[in-house]
Amino acid sequence: GCQLRRMCTRRRRVRGAIVAMVTPCVVASRLCCAGDCARAFASVAGEPPVLLARRAPSGAKAVGARAMFLGRSPLAAALSAAAPESRKQGRSFDRSALALAAAAAAAAAAVASSSASSASRCEAASGAGRPQPRHFRRLSVVCTRKDGTQHLEELPAVALGADKSGGSQAPSVFVAAGSQTDKPFLGFGGSFTESSAHSLGRLPAEKQQEVMRAYFDPQRGLGYSIGRVHMGSCDFSLSSWTCGDFAEGDHALGGFSVEKYETLGILPMMRQAAALAGAPITLLASPWSPPPWMKTKKQFHGDGRLLPEFREAWALHFVKFVQEMGKKGVPIWGVSVQNEPEAAQIWESCIYNAEEETVFIRDHLGPSLARNHLSDIKVLFWDHNRDGMFERAAATYADPEAAKYIWGMCMHWYGDPRYESWPPRVEVPYMDRQKDAKPIFELKGCAGFENVRRVADLRPDKHILFSEGCQELGGRPLSQLLGDWNVGERYAMNIINDLNAGCEGFIDWNLCLDETGGPNHVGNLCCAPVICDGKSGLPLYQPSFWYLGHFSKYIRPGARRVLSSTSRDALEVTSFLNSDGRLAVVVMNQSEVSIKFWMKIAGEGKGPVAAALVEAPARSIVTFVADDGEAELPFWRRLLPSSWFKTVEPWQRAAK
């Protein structure tokens, strides 16, 4: 026990074979606490240990007695095998014995890993990369609720068994785990704006690291893997600027540069995100405005259009941006033609009708990328609200020459009068027949949820990406929205609806903003999932952060959506099968009452439905992860405090 603890302190570890030896041992007449050893190992390894329990012979100064191992760890097996030899020689498990056992375990783990990898590669080659559903036996449960008691809290697992609900009309969520969609999921992420980099930079260095880890670390954070960056300035910049200093009329863009992204902290932020994520971030680049001299009204803002004679130069700008960002170590995955092409704003904007956008893609952007060996760069169009996306899709995809360059369409969520002050609104009246015909109404605007499915049906060979959404302040101070639970529910409602309609990725707007909801050079202030309070030096995690985590932590890149439904309207659900075979089911309850329901999971073929009675508390979101593990904890695990096996991250402590 003592020797193992010393090894732990030096951070020695065999990957895939984590073991702690728990024993009341006497070394140099000093009692050594077994619990300290287990805690030490768990803190170093970052995961619970497999435990070896053994009995100490009376009067022994060191322990080399009979061992019993629990679990199937290679190191546990190696140590167990080494025990008889140690007894013969009358000595304990010393450093050399532990090292020998560790080496044997490492070899066993390597062989197992190699076999698993080979099997995985063969399966991917023969099965077109589709995840294979497991025989689901256990539901892991993660909950966030408005009453403040839980924020992405892991609850005890639930065993799946026979369906005892009594029928399909019982309160239930039904998941057809074998009904996978064809398109792998891209992931979740946020936008690397100048305002986000500026706000983050006002925090102390350790808090900056905390926020970035909270977003991008796949084990210790939300696991963000995609993002968006503005090409030139946007409203969430401190001023209007271009990518370099251009001479007016310079079609060759001789002064092009992305050095401003370095000095503003945007590029360092993106590099840090990739390092924490363990892979390059899938980045979408979007322009808000061409240089003013390329436009009809010679200004960044307003209803100016791109002049036809500068279309080729503007297409070259896209090429240079992709190339220069790549040289900086930040690869660009795709580009959208224009942010909000039908919005004439008081900040950077440029108007394109359907014909202008189609012509730009067909005759300029697509060919320019191809000529410069950038045909792998994805081209997306629209990048505006759902209300007009189907009409724009029908017009743009109707041109086959333009369509051949297009990967897909991206969209925003704005236009819902339940959350915004500017959209047109109507009240649809009803009577509550269960409350003495009390008059009530439903508020409708131009959110356009159904248009996502219509676009997916129109061109099933193309793709849909959510590229921007946030809660606008609408003239209110940010202090009125801090902790607003409705904002988190808005995020989840939009994500669930869009994913179920065929959306393949979700990019939030600003990753973080300051305590005013900015900075924004025209005062268009908004909320973000993380508010960086420059006065206190603390990050403030908002309900939207927790709600986003219920999706991004458990629906991983490469997952396939599977069909799911609910028999109760108050429960909103989406479900995905991850590439490792685990099934993630996200259920939101926006009502003020807790709802008990049956989680039912149908496997492939005619196998029985696995079910469990679970609960969605009032004003909550719950993620259920189904796998083939055991719901009941092993005997040794039940003897130890659960707090030993939980790692509480700084962003989780901040919530409490």
C-alpha cells in the first residue's frame, strides 16, 4: 500500500490497467491507511481503481500474503499470479515485483488494444462505418434541474429490463436503436469572435484555462469539436476592419493578411481549443462584409451589395483566407458565402438575393477554390434564419452547376417572439377545457422549425448545419438575464427540433462575452453561455452552458441519429448512437411538474424491448446513456464513499 502510494505520487501508471492495493499494512511499525492509497491513486489516474483486498499476517512488517483480486484488470491478474512466488521467498510485493506485474499488464493491455483496433478497422471497412448497437442493459443518468441541486450531475445508473409499462400509450420515450440515419454527426461548438477573445483575455490566466478546458476538453469539459470564425470584422468586434490593408481596386489583394487574428487573440484561442480537444477544430469561416470599395454603397454596414466587377476578387479573398489560416496552423473546414444575406444591419452586412448568391458560387467561389486545389473546402450558403431557408434552398439547388460546388446550407434561429422583441407576432387563442374554459393563447412568429425538415427532404444528398444562435438582450441590461433558465431551455428546444429534422451540427454564437453582453461596436449586446466578469475576474456559467453540455458531452462526432418518440408532449427528445455503440438519449421537461415515464429501447430485429421507469424532474434536462454494462455497482465499490470516485471540475464547483 505504501509503495503503491509512492508510485502514484510520481504519476506512474499503466494505461488500461489501473489497480490500487487496499490493505491494512504495517510498515516500520506505522499503520498505513488503505483509504489514503485508494484516494491517492484515483486522484492521479483520474478514474476509479480496481481494488485488491488482502489480509495482513499478524506481526508482519511488510505484507506478502495471499491476494484476492476483483475485476478483470491485467495488472490485477499479474499481481495475483505473483503472490505465491512472493510468499515462497518470504518477501512482500516490492518495487521490482510491482514493475514486473505492470510490464506484464501493459503487454496484455497492448495485445487486447491491438486486437480491438484491428476488429474495429475490419468492422469499419465492411460496415461502412456505421456504429453497431449494443445489447443495452444499463442506463447512466445525467441531470440538470432549475432548483439548483444538479448541474450535469451523474446519478445512480438504472438497470434496463422487461417492459412493464402496460402498453405504448403509457408515459414513455421510445427509441428505435436500429434505425440509424445515413449522415454522421459533425459535433457541437461555438464561435471564436473578437469579442470572445477580448472578454476571455480580461480574466486571470488560470481562469482563462478553466473556461477553455470547460468548453473543449472531451473528458473534463463539454467536448466542443467545431466552431466558426468571422472573415474580417463583425458586430462582435471592437471596430470595423478588413483582412489586411487593401489599395482600392486591387483585384490581386496584395495587402491580404490574417495577422490581426494573431494580435487580437483569436488565433491563439483557436490553437488552444484544438490542443484541449486533441484534434483540429472543424472551422466554418463566414464573412459579414467585403471591403467597402467592393460594394455598391462603399460602406461596411447597410444594404450595399457586392459589385459584379469585384466578384472574382472577393472569391480570391476566400482562397487567401483559407490558405493563410492553414499556414498559421488553423485549418479551415468550410466557408459560407455571406452571414445573413437578406439583413441590412447597422453593423457589417452585404445583401445577396438568391440569384446573386447562386451566381457567385457557380461562377466564382467554386471555380476559384478548385483552381487553387481547395476543392475539399466545404461551401455553404444562406447562413440566415429558418423562415426563408426552404425558398432559398429551392432556388439555389435548382442550378445544377452551382449545386455541384455546394456541400450544404447553414441557418440561424432568430425570429421567435417568445424570446425576441423584434419579430412579427400573432396570438392564436384557445380555451383551457380543464380549467373552466379559461382563455389562453399560443404565441407564433417566424421561427420556421418545419423548414429544416423540408430542406432535408428537398435534397437528402446535401447537408444542414446550424451556424448561429444566441439570446439577444433587446435593450435590457445583462444582469436581468444572468441565470435565466428559459435561455437554457431555448437552446435545448432548438437543438432537439433541428437535430430531429436533419441538422448535422450545432455552432453557438459567442463562446464568451463580458459583463455587459459585449463588447459590440454598435451596441448589439447579447448573452453567452459563459460571461467573463472582468471586474471580479470570474467566469459566470449560464444555464445555456449546462443545457449545451447535455448534448455535446454525450453525442459525439461521428454519431448517427436514431429515431425516437415520446407519448407525452411535455417531454422533448432526441437520440443518437455513438460510434462506440453507446446510445445517448436527451430528454427535456419544460413543465413545472415532474414526469415519470418508461424509457424503452428497441434493439435490432425482433428482440425484446429493454425498458426502465425513470423520471424527468420539473424544469430539467436529462441525458440517458444506454450501454451493456452492469447497473449494480460491484461489492467493493459499494463499500467506499462515492465522493472518492468523482472528479469535480472548477466549472462544476462554480455552479454550486
